[in-house]
Amino acid sequence: MSMVDEPLYPIAVLIDELKNDDIQLRLNSIRKLSTIARALGEERTRKELIPFLSENNDDDDELLLAMAEELAVFIPYVGGEEHAHVLLPPLETLCTVEETCVREKAVESLCRIGSQMRENDLVDSFIPLVKRLAAGEWFTARVSACGLFHIAYPSASDMLKTELRSIYSQLCQDDMPMVRRAAATNLGKFAATIEAAHLKTDIMAMFEDLTQDDQDSVRLLAVEGCAALGKLLEAQDCVAHILPVIVNFSQDKSWRVRYMVANQLYELCEAVGPESTRTELVPAYVRLLRDNEAEVRIAAAGKVTKFCRILDPELAIQHILPCVKELSSDSSQHVRSALASVIMGMAPVLGKDATIEQLLPIFLSLLKDEFPDVRLNIISKLDQVNQVIGIDLLSQSLLPAIVELAEDRHWRVRLAIIEYIPLLASQLGVGFFDDKLGALCMQWLQDKVYSIRDAAANNLKRLAEEFGPEWAMQHIVPQVLDMVQNPHYLYRMTVIQAISLLAPVMGSEITCSKLLPVIVNATKDRVPNIKFNVAKVLKNIIPIVDQSVVEKTIRPSLVELTEDPDVDVRFYANEALQSIDHAMMSS
């Protein structure tokens, strides 16, 4: 917290507020603990403030959380690393409270302080604290202890290390599932600090206990431990100890554990190496892709490209592609969506021939999926396929499907396609866009549904930003201006909106020469709705053009509109005139 420049005179007030009945005042004071500490000085902070915080029996969780957070950065205020141990008692108390987020923050702060403490202070103060928490009567203390072992262990003597390993082993077999969960979560961190000789014996024994736990919430956390321990063990030990556990977990009776395996599979493959992945984990992965729980299939489908990168293309085609085909017509839309978000990445892995033969039909079926997210996920990654099979083949195979969707009878489908157009344009390039998709963009401006016309106008603006004003001047502006004579006022309104959106992108010169005359001409339209929208557009154009243009062209048009019979037209015209006056005053 940077409170260096804060005046120190209200310190007495802050100290009084620490004891106030009003929780907000207490919280305010806790958040300014570093200011109080600086005012008191290092010695008084150690002897008065920290003991006061240790005895503070406040029961408000928000306040305790703030205190745990503040104490993490308190080492400079108590006199540096040599006095860091005085911060441990208040945090030890916070490690035993019932609220999880307070305990977690206290453990985080203890780890931060412990990593800066001197070795002898760790042995004298930190390790006894860990032992006290681990032996705590209430489970909250034991849960907190699990997160501190990796800080305490490296500086301990051999005898103490043996004791700490023994204590952690007891926590792995604790009666309370919450403690076993915490032990499983922190096992990887603790294992990273342990000597190789004890890793194979003590840690693997603890790991085995956790993998056979009767609570699925503990077993699923042990899955994460598989990846962490795999990185620490040598290859042959990993295959001997970790691989059988992964294979068993992939067939666990709890879908949550199987889900965790599916989610962590890539990391697990890295841990056991390519050979074991091919022989043991491919069958396990195929089982997960065909799992009867949709959540497991979602997690597995989301990893399909990453998994295929580890395998030879032949293996991927032989074992994984049949499952991918099944998933592309899965009963769950979320499974199809997860697959669609990654399947395009398989094209570079499988190569051109396999992509054309095997993947393109799957892409096409997903592109015609009834669920919009599935279609979006395919279209948003088209560039990955483009790199493999080339733009010509892509346009022959996938673009007809996109054009078909662009004219779909459901307006929401058309809307989804419009939103992908700028993305497609950036991926496929300007030449390709002009040939295939340019006409569609103009066609949407005259759609029967307002949402489509609105999205089409925004789409033109995004295309102008993507390809630049010169391209827009050639391909968009003339066609938009031609539509201003449309007999139907709603279509004329869309053109007015499109001009309003294009003006900031096109810049002052084109706005004055091409767009402004059309807008000024529209002030004489017979429909009031057009006229008050014109007044709004003129107001938006004011910052873009020169002051002389505002006075010569825009102001006279607005003055004319202020005398219109329609009340709304007069209102918006006056509003725009006020905007001109305001701009003049400020300049």
C-alpha cells in the first residue's frame, strides 16, 4: 500500500477507530494499519500494535480478511527480517477462524512472511507454529497447516524434517475430509521441497492414501497431484507409480474425478512421456471422449487438439478421429460447442489430406449446427484451416455454408453471421472479401428485421476500420449513398445511421465532401423520424469537421429544423445547436 505521502496527524483517530463499535470505521482503520505503524515507529509497532491485533477478538470476516491482507506487507514496519517473527501470532489466530477466505489469506500472508524470514527464525518460530496448527483441535487449524509445510520444510534439521513428513502423513489420513482435501491440494508444493530419496517413499505413500480416499472430492484433488508429482519423479518411477493411478482415475466411479482427469490430461501426458501416452493413455482418453456424463465429454473434447499434438498423425486418425465424428453429433450442445472451439486446431496436426477427407465434413456439420455458439466457434477459427488447405479450397467447401446461413430464415442466425463478418474479413483478406461477401453486407442494410439492419450498419463501420478509409470510399460509401433515395423511410433511416457510424472512421475530408451533403439533404425529408435522427447525426459530426463547415452548413440546417412542426424534431435540433455553442465556448 502506498501511503507514503499521507499526513500522519490523524493517527490517534485511527487507533481509536480500531476499537470503535461501527464496523465501517474499524475496517477503515485496519486498511490504514501501515500508516498507523509508520507513525508509531518500529518498536512501538512491535510492542503495542501487533499484540493488540493478536488479542483483537473481532468476529467480522471482512475485517479479519483486511487484517490478514495488511500484515503480509508489514515486515518493513516492524524493523525488517530480523523482527518478522512478531507478525506470526496474529496470523496464527486468523488461520483458525471459520471463514475460508480469511484462512486462505492468512496462509498466503504467512507464506509471504516465511519466505523472507531468516533460517534460525523459521526454526524457532515458524516451524513450531506449523506444528501447533497441525495439532489443532478444530479442523480449520489443520486445514491451514497444510499450506505452510513447503515454507517450513527446507530450513528444518534432518530430525525436524522427519517429524514434518510424519505430521503431513497424519494430515493425509485425518478424520475430516476438509483436512484431507487441503493435504491433497498442497501435496505438490510440499513434494517440490523434499529430497529425492524421501520423495519415492514417504510422499508416494501419502499420495497412495489420497488416491484411495473414499471421498471423491479428495480423489479429484489427487488428480492434480499426479501432474505435479510426475514432474518431480524420474520417467521410470512416473510410469510405475503415477500411470496406473491415472488409468484407474479415468474409470473412477465418480464423474467428477473422471472430469478432472479429462481436464488435466495434457499435463498428465507430459508427466508420463510420449511412449506411455501412446500405449496407456490413448485408450483412457478414448473412454473419456465416450463417457456417459456430458461434463466429462465436454472437458475431454476441449483437449482434443492438444492431445493430438502429442500423438503421431496416424494414431490420431486411427483412434481419436472416430470419437471426434461421434462428438460432432453429440446430444449435448455444450459438448459440440467445446469440440468446435478446438477442432480447427487439428487441421495443422493432421495435415492437408486428412483435413480435406476427414475434418472438412465435420466442420460443415458443425457450421450448420442449430446452436449459435457452435457455429461461432467454427467461424472464429477458420484461419487455422485456411493455413492448411488454402483459401481456394476453403471458399469452395465452407463459404457456401456461410452464405447459406447469411440468408437463413431465422433472423437470429443471420444476426450471428453478421457479427462474424469482420472476423472473417480480417482472416480471409480484402480481395477474397470483395468477391464473396461484399454484396451480402449491403443486402443486410435492407433486411426486414431492425436488429439485422442495425448490426449491418455497425458491420460496415468495423469493415471500414479493418480495410481502411480508401477501401471504404471505393466499396461501401457509394453503395450506401445510393440507398438514401429508398422509398421506405425505415431503410432511409438505416442509411442515416450507417453514415453516422462511418463518419468518424472516414475522417473530416470525406465526411465534408461525400457524407455531409446527403445528411443536409435529408433534413428536408417528409418523415419526422428521419429528420430528428438527422439532427442527432449532425450533432455527432460537429467534432469531426472544421468550425467553418459547422457555421456554414450544419448550423443553418439545424436552425431550419428548429422551426419544424414536429416537437421531437425541434427538441433534437435545439440540442444539437446547444452542442455547437458549447463547443465554441470551450474552444
